[in-house]
Amino acid sequence: MLGDRWTLLIVRELALGPRRYGDLLDALPGMGTSLLATRLKHLEEYSVLRRIALPGPGRAAAYELTDRGESLMPVLASLAEWGAGLDEPPAEFTTRAAWGMVAMRVTASGEAASYDTLTELVVDDEAMWVRGDGTKVRVQLGRAPLDPALRMACARPTFFALARGQTTVDEAVESGHLSIDGGLADARRFFRLFHMPGARRTDSL
Amino acid sequence: MLGDRWTLLIVRELALGPRRYGDLLDALPGMGTSLLATRLKHLEEYSVLRRIALPGPGRAAAYELTDRGESLMPVLASLAEWGAGLDEPPAEFTTRAAWGMVAMRVTASGEAASYDTLTELVVDDEAMWVRGDGTKVRVQLGRAPLDPALRMACARPTFFALARGQTTVDEAVESGHLSIDGGLADARRFFRLFHMPGARRTDSL
DNA sequence: CGGCATCCATTTTGATACTG
DNA sequence: CAGTATCAAAATGGATGCCG
């Protein structure tokens, strides 16, 4: 059910909220459009995801994880944990900030649910926003729906250094790598609650 | 590194100890022999497995998980857990007892390491043996190397019913589905310490 | 023989054109 | 923009060959 090529990658993309067909195509470079249609159909048959009508004008179609699909988060978590433990950086592989965010989300402790500051994070050209509702965390791709209480922007290496705990928020701000619009304390808290698993590398920034 | 077809299936096979090339081919029906060689080479490059010379006469070659490969057990565990949670039995998929044993191993609690009874389990034509050494459990395919203190034999449905906790050892023995050579208490302990994750189905035996 | 490399007929896939 | 149709290129399964 999950072993076919692309399948878990689609699940990973949907881990940060619903996505439209075209978005998925963009997020999965190299994947053919007809193959995406096939995989989506299979995953829908298996009740891993469902088609939904996006709210707002146009009622655009999108795909969203079902509960069964959400229950795959531990799978993504264990894979993220394994990948984070590799000593050698996978140079030949690309790394997107959103993937790091997925890793942060799926391995975040329950305590992260208490992070109720609407936070927007822009890494290069990738925007994400995060907010806990007390019960669970919501992490989503795109700009924050409302005016965020905390807004951070940085480049990808800085994001990963922060996510892996190799740099502190204070250091990153001082060096000018991280710009913060909002409370510094919230920013510190964000990277304390959400962090990538098993980071071990000591690459320089 | 892991997403290519067959890759995680190879890891699963090696989860129950070293296997030789031909054994892997038999365990992976449908996989071409040249493709197996390719995958093994890649996994060796990535230090997920290594070639070893099997002890004994002939010093036959075999493949064994490295520490990095062993650290993939949580990935197998999360996948097993997910699969076990499916309501609908995957009728179109085959299920081997060894795969159930992998699920039992990877999700067993640390307490299972204290299971120091050399136990042989024969399910249809698949033999496996288990023993904890106090620190960790060893689960391996094949006949037990020494005379086991506990020997159990049953058919696949019985094994899965026991593994999922839908049947008790006592019931299975009484109904003649499970034969035990050794201590009944050990058998009960075995299925208490090792059990499949999140079993929910209530199929009849 | 077991452990692979080679070769080839199919199947799967990626890229692109196309349609509602 | 969402998805289908099409086609060439790549991956694969199976048979076969090689080699210690």
C-alpha cells in the first residue's frame, strides 16, 4: 500500500496540510503528471487521503490526509529520525525547508501543542506557519492566514542549523542570519519545542 | 537511500539475522536476481548492510545489517504498527509468519530482552528462534542452533491469532492448534512479551 | 552449485502535448 | 488549472551465461 515509488513522498507533502494537484506536482520534481494521478487514486482507494473542496472562491480541489493518513506520521518520524542520524550529509540529495519542518512536526513532543503563538516562518522562498491549539500542533505550508504574532525569516542553512540546535536564535539574530518580527522569547521557545530529531552534524553555518 | 523498490523489503528480511543471496531471492518473490545484486550494492555503499562470511565450512557469503541498518528497526516498527491498525485485512497481500515475527521483534518492549528461554517456533514451514540475552533480543530465522528449551509449532492463522492476542496459548493448545514441547509458562510468557502492535481485528481463527 | 553479470521482452515512468 | 493521452526512455523480471 505504501511501497510504490512516490507514495510516501506524497504523504510527506500532505503532512503540512492540504495541497492541490499542481502544488504536488511542483513539490515532487521529476514525477510525471499522469503518475501522480494514479498514485492519488490509489491512496484515495486505500483511504490514506481524500479529495476535498478548498474553502474560498473557486472551491478548488485539493488533497488531504485522512485519519489513516495522519496515522502515518510516526512512519515519517522514524524515517526523519534515521535520516537525521546520518553522519554524512546527503550531498546528492536536495533538502527543502518544508521537509525539515515535517521532521520537526512529526517528532515534536506533546508539549509543542501548547505553543499557541501564531508563527510564520519564511525560509528562502518557502513560507510556513505554525500554531498549537493546546491539543495538537497545526503546521501548514504557505503564508499565515492572519497577521502572525511572530514572523521569522532566514536562509535554508540557517533554518537547518537552528532546527538541529547547532545555532541558537540569539546567535543567528546577532549575526544577521535570522530576522525576527515579534517576541524574541517566542522565537527561542519555538526552536526549543520544535527541533529535528537526533541531529549530530556539526557543519558550519 | 531507502525509497527504491525492494529496499526496505530487503531490510525487513535481514531483520531476522544474516541471509544469503539465494535466501533473499527466495524471500523476495518476483525480484530479479540482477536487481537484488544492485540493491545490495547500494545498501552496502550506504552502510546499511555488509557482506560477511558465514561461520562454518564453506564460509558462505551472507548479508547482515550494520548498526545503521539496525537503526532502521523503528521504521519497520512504525510501518508494522500502521499495518496492524488497518481494519480491513489486506486480502490481496500475502503474509509470511516471518514478517509477523519481525513486527513482534521491532515493537517488543525492552522487557523482552529478559526472555532468556531458547525458543523455537515453527509456523507451517517457517522456523524461527528467539532468545534474549538480558540486554537485547535475538530473533533469527531457521532452526534453533541448540536444543531449544521451548519448541512450539502451529499453522499461520494460529500464529497470527496468538501474536495479535486474539487467542491465548491455553486455548490454542486445548483446541489442538498449537503444539508445545517445553514449559507452558514459557509459552505464555513468550506471547505476552512479544506481540504484534495495535492488533484490532477480531477474525475467527 | 551459489553468487552474481548480461541480455532482452515488458512494464513503468518522465516529459510533453492535449482537453474540458 | 486539473487531469488524460501519448510516446520515448528507463527500470524491471526472467532467462541465461560465467566463474570460482
